[in-house]
Amino acid sequence: MRALNILSKKQQQAIMKYKLPRFFGTLLMGLLLFPAFADRGAFDFERWDNMLNDIRTQATAQKISKSVIDETLKNPVFIPDIVKSDKNQSEFTLTLEQYLDRTVSSDRIKQGHNKHKEYPTLLHRTEQKYGVPGNVILAFWGMESNYGKVKSKYKLTNAFVTLIYEGRRAEFFSRQLLALMKIADKNKLAINNIHGSWAGAMGHFQFIPTTLLQYGVDGNNDGSVDIINSVGDAMHSAANYLHKLGWNANEKIIRKVVIPADFDRTMLNGDIKKTVSEWKNMGVTNYDGSDLPDTEMIAGIVADTKEIAKRDLYQPHRTTEESDTDIAPAPVITAYLTYPNFYRIKKWNNSSWYAIAIAELAEKLK
């Protein structure tokens, strides 16, 4: 009972009123991890209890087994560090070049080739079944978990109840928890042994539960879908997801290009689509300066507009009409034509830089 000293008198009375073991073994543990949270008197035990009861009601209505429900709600832990992570997500400050240097590193490329040697048959089978090339699967694997080396920190049941209680995206995380319970129920998995990131992503390809529930595949035919402990299940599930997104193995993902210095910056976020021939007519060339092909294939165009703007601000350049040689000529700008597969990647992760990194890494892993 000495641990209660970090709580206010009102909070101690609340614990004594409910007399629920979970408040000693679970919520109290969470509060001890972050005493300042308790000192604020911010934790509402009654709301927490009502939330857990609501989860039980929803799970029962969705025909989840009583055993899985009981296990999920047996000793839930509130984890303040997760709330802190959710509220204090750092602003992305890397340039595109820095991001690619970090994500498409020589070490990651080397590991990817080693994984291809380790799983040649599995990669071939997934490609044959789903039409997604092995190098693409490896690129996603490398980006998502560094080929399974990234270790999951949190028990997902605890992560989800914490985020539901926090309330910022309660409905979303409620769906994730219920999906996780269905997955555990269907595949006979011990739900409290399933670990993932603070935001609920899990396994080799960092699926969230709703994605896994919809696209998960039993790749090793053992009667269970387990994307954490089975590389076969993980690869088949990832390939199935990309297949359902419409992956076209006959299309490029991106094409590295250069654009004129006076190119309209508002067109560089990938949202505006034109044929490759139209981009060619606007002065876009291949990275080596050669002409783009004349094709009616649709593409967007993406560049690091923040870096371009910074350069424009601090490095004035003369235009083609100016002859003052004291001012440097305006340099060309590196950009990427983005084809339909690029936008399919963005349905996996809605980041243009992530999609470019996948494309670059996949190319290196051919």
C-alpha cells in the first residue's frame, strides 16, 4: 500500500472504492512509471473502468470468445509513455537526400541481398502467387523492421487501452483492439503475448490489426496467421496486401528526372497527374539529360520543395535572360516522376519520401 503515496487522497479513495485488483497490478504500475501524471490528479479511474466495460460489451456483440475477452481485460496497464509519444511526435526535419541516405543505406542493401539468399524459394512463391516481385517485398521488409531486427516494445493490448483512454483517436484504436482480439481468437494466439509499437504496428511488415485482419495470409500452412513469428506468413500477407492494392509488376515505381529551375513549385507534390509526354513538353528530362520517352502513361512529379525553397532564398540565381555573370546560373532541380505503383505504396504509408525510398531500395535489391 505504500505505493499509493504517490496518489492524492481522492485517488486512494477511488482505488479503495472499486477494490479492483487491476488497479494495483496494472494502472498503478502505469502511474508509477510516470508519477507526474498521477500528481496532476488527471487519471479518472471511473472513466477507465467504464471504458473497459465498453470494450467488453463491443467485443461480446462482435462474437469474440469470452476467453479472449477475459484475457484482454485481465490486467490492462495504462502506459503514460505511450501518451507522451502520441502527443509529442517530432516534426520531420530531414531533407529528402538525408532521408534516402538513412533508409537506403549500403548496410540495408547488403542485408536485403542476404535475405534474398536466405529465402529464395519463399520469395519466388510469393511472387508467383501475388505478382509482387521479391525485391519489392524485401524493400518493404527492410524499411518496416530492418528485416525483422526491430524489436517490439509494448504489449499491444496495453498500448490500445492506453490510447483509447487518452481519447484523441479513441474510435480508431478501439477498432484496432477489437481487430486484434478477433485475430487472436481466430488464430488461437495468446493475445497478451502479441507485442508491437506504441501505435499498434506489429510484425516483420508492421501491420496494424485491421490491415492484418483483412489481408493476413497463412503462408506456411500451419492453420494460423502469425506475422510476428512466421516470415512465411509475414511475406505472404505483405504480398497479398500489395496485390489487393493493384500492384503492377510491369510498371516502374518512379523515374529520377531533372526539371527546369523556373518550374512551377506547386506541381511538385505528386498530386497533379499528366502523361509522360506532357511532362517532357514542359522541360522535364531524364536524370542524365536525355529525353523522356513519348508515352501516354500517367505520372505525378515529386521533389523536396522545402529544400528547393531554402536554396532559392539564400542562393539567388540569374535567369536565362540575365547576363550578369556575377550571379550563378539557376541550377536544375532533381525530382521524381511518380507512376501508379508509387501511389499504391502511399496507401501502405502515406509519405512520398517513404514511397521513393521503397522504390530506390527495391531497385538496389534486383
